[in-house]
Amino acid sequence: PIPAVRLSTGDDGCIAAARIVLGCLGGAPQVLRGVDGILAGHALGEVDRLADAVATAVAGEAETVTDPHGPEDYKRHMAGVLAVRALRDAAATLTAGTTAS
């Protein structure tokens, strides 16, 4: 799985919206809806504290199939792990004052 993360912040510096899209899991990229509710309203510095909840949401929402590249449960787990890494990178980029996507 290849995740893409886009975060936007409000005037207060808190996360206003979060979007995670997963690629390389099937025929088309998957837009995950569950993470926005976990992250919205939290400060960028809270991303590490929320990482487990985000990984669980991503793994639960990712649609995978078993194929020669691996079983479904492995792909769901890795989708969560890689999405959290991308989320941390996006939060760090925003904290540094540049645009993250």
C-alpha cells in the first residue's frame, strides 16, 4: 500500500481536515473517511498520541485482497503503519510552516 496524506489546519493551528488515500491495494485508490473524525480539532503535536487510533481505522477501512504480494491481514496492517508514517511526515511539514500533501 502507498498512502498519501493531506492535512489542513484552521486559524487556531489545529487540524481542520485530514484525508488519507491508499494506492496499490486494488484497482483504484481508496479514499479513507474514518480518519478525519479522529484527527479533526487536534493540534499537530498530538499526531503521535493519535497514531494507534489512526492505524486501527486505516487497517479497518482498507479494502484488500489476498494475492501473490501477500495476505489481506498483512496488507491491512501495513496500510495502517505506512499511513501513520505519512501522517507524521505531513504534520511535521505543516509544523515547519510549509504546505503538506
